Amino acid sequence: MKKLYTTSKFKRLNTKRSLDAIKKNRKRKNKHGSFKPANNARPSGGMYNRQHYTPPPIVPIIAPTNFSLIYNTEETLNYFHKAHKELKNKNRILFDISGVTTLTTDAIALQIAKIKDARFHLNSGILGNAPTDETLKNLFSQSGFYEYVNTRGVKPVNNKKLLIHEITNNKVEPDKAKEAYLLGLRHTFQNEEIFEPLYNILIEIMQNTNNHAGATRGKYDWWLHVYNHPDSFKTSYTFLDLGVGIFESLPVQSFKRDFLELLGLKSNLELVPKLFAGEIKSRTARPERGKGIPQVYECSQHKAFETFFLISNDIYANLKTGENKIIKTQFNGTLFYWELNNK
Amino acid sequence: MEIKDTLIIAKEFVDNPGARDREDGANSGQQFLEDLFVKRFDKAVLENYIIMVDLTGVLGYPSSFVSGSFGKLSIERGSAILLKHLQFKSNNNPLNVDKVINEIKNPTPPKK
């Protein structure tokens, strides 16, 4: 032993250092002891012991048997609203779609977008399952859902990557539009001959999201889902963003402020024909804009589009038949769904 | 005046145009105008000839692209000079010619 360690001076200093360390440690522990975890948030350690930690409950959210935003709008939107309510209460949720008997790809696309949206999941846990029905299970698996979530064990194989999104920088992406366009053409028409209405629609709705989904340009992500129906030549497209929605966007809000009373308009329903006709222009928004949605409407009238729907805020619009209606359950965002067919 | 230049958009620019401004994303009308078209147009005006703009082979002409390129130039220079020095053709969709000419004649005004 070094001689230094045996001196009384060293022993005195060492004892003081030890006492200081013990004091410091106690102080730190007491600090942790006074910590109150927010609701169900898990404490980080200290006085808490793992046995006392109760994880937040898992609340199953049961999907409607007809799980389709297009064909069962209210119930499907309610399903997502219920889920969000539980997440806001710091509960974990389980998206239970095991009992669905009808499933359309727009609902799958919306579920993926919701799961990935930070404003929806609020960093709480989301669990999920797949449909029990074998056909729907295959559709669910082929939709590309598993590419976007964590799963236990081996992920179901999906040879075709049909959900196109990734990080888009929230901009108009002509390469992704081309990819989606070609996926539809090759399947539906069995060729790559130019079909302009489809390409124009894709670019214009991306532009719409980029400009109008929120007050800040390019704030919201968009999601594009393409599904080639294996038993027919049909291709389904879903394009959605979880922004403020067309009828809450700045140009429409501004138009409403300026003209709602003047024109005697009472609800968003009466704005739909004006929107499609390009008559909604505002003083505050850029006047060179406003041609996109009318072009989408014009292109949607092509006979190759078997169906064409728009859901945004409290509006459900069928662009093919002109039947538009108010929905009771608000959809915060914009969703276009259409089917390309070669009949 | 004779045609001394041909600009094939699908070959010299892209076959998948984007939206209006550069800040909207890639292949925008503004990019086409500033990086390619305006130089060729200025040369045609200076040397007094016509450019044939070939619209063939492009997947589509979104209105925002047309407005951000031909519409914007028409606002800056006036429609008359554009129509004097430009001719258009499209083998696969002649309606695109009308669309572009219409935008040149009636460009959507920019923000004031």
C-alpha cells in the first residue's frame, strides 16, 4: 500500500468524500421519489420497482364487419375516432379486424396512414391483427400493410409493393406518380399506352395536398395505395392525406367568408359543384391556383374510371354520379378513391 | 418565318412533368421554363424564327405544369410574342395543343 493512503490527512479527506457521495446519492433518490408519472407513463426507475408498474390497458377497437370507408363511411370513421379517443387517454389499442367480412383497400390505406401519423398514435402502443377470413387475410397481406408495421415472427410475403409512400418530403412526386400510373396501366389495359387522365389526376391531387392540406405549404404527408385486383383487370387507387381537408383549407375558408352569405350557401354540400367547376377562388389564396380539383373532376368523367369518390371533412362526393352527401362523422383530411377498369 | 428549332419535351425534359413551382417538387413547370425553354425561346425571338414544341410522348399535362411554364411566360412577355414564335404539335393527343394555346391566350394571373 502506498504510504499516502495511510496518512491521517488522506483518511480524513477520504471519509469526507464518501459522506458527500452518500449525501448526493440520497438527494438524487429523493428527487426520483417525488416524481409522479403522468397518467400511465412508465416511471424511469429510482424508487419505483418493476412490480409496481402497471402498463396501460390494451383496449380492443373492433372494426365494422363492412370495413370500407367508401361503402361504410360512418362506421369506419367512427372506428378510427374511437381508437384516437383511447390513445388520447394514454391507453394502448388493438385494431381488431379479425371479424371483418368485407374489406376494401381504402380502409387498409387509411389504417396504415393513421398508424404512421404521430398526431394519431401520440406515441402510444398500437397493436393489430388480420382478418380471419382467408380471402380477406390474403388481400390484407397483399395490400402491403406489413411493410409498414412491426410484426412478431416472419412477415407475410408480399411480392408486389403496392403502397407507395415512404418519405415524400411532402411534395409532388412525379416519379411516384409514374410508378403508380404504370402499375394500373399494365394490369388494367395490359399495355403502357399513354392514358393522360390518370397521370394528370395523380399530379393534381398531390399538388392539392401540397398546397391545401394545411396552412403551411407541404406540411402533411400523403399516401398512395394501388391495388391490382387479382381476379379482374380492375385497379383500385386510394390517395389520402390527414391534413385539414379541402373544405377547411384556406382557399375554401376564404371563399366561404366572402360569399357564403352573399350566395345564400348554407353548407359545404352546396360548395361541392362550385369546387368541381373551378368557381372557388379566394382573395387571399394564390389566384393562379384552383384549377387542380376541376381538372381531377374533368378527368374522372372518363369511362375508364368505373368509380370515383372524394371524402373530405363532412363531404362524401361521388364524382361519377354527382350524388353528394353530408357525413355525420367528420373526416379530418382528404381521400380520393377510384377504380380503373377496361370494360 | 420558318421553323428552325424543335423542342421535344419528352426527350429534352421529362415524360412525367410535375406541378407548378420548383418548391412544389421535381419536374415542375418553373423548372422546365427556366432551365430549358426560356433560353430557346429568347434565341428564337432574337434570331426571328419559330420553335416547334413537340408535346408528344408525355404521360400527361397537368394544368399546374402548363400554367407554371407556358402560362407564366405568357404573363411575363405577352401572349402575342409567344404565339408568333411558337408552334405546337402532339401526335398522341392534339387536345394538348389547344390546352397549351389556351393557357397562353388566357394565362392565370399570378399573385398580386
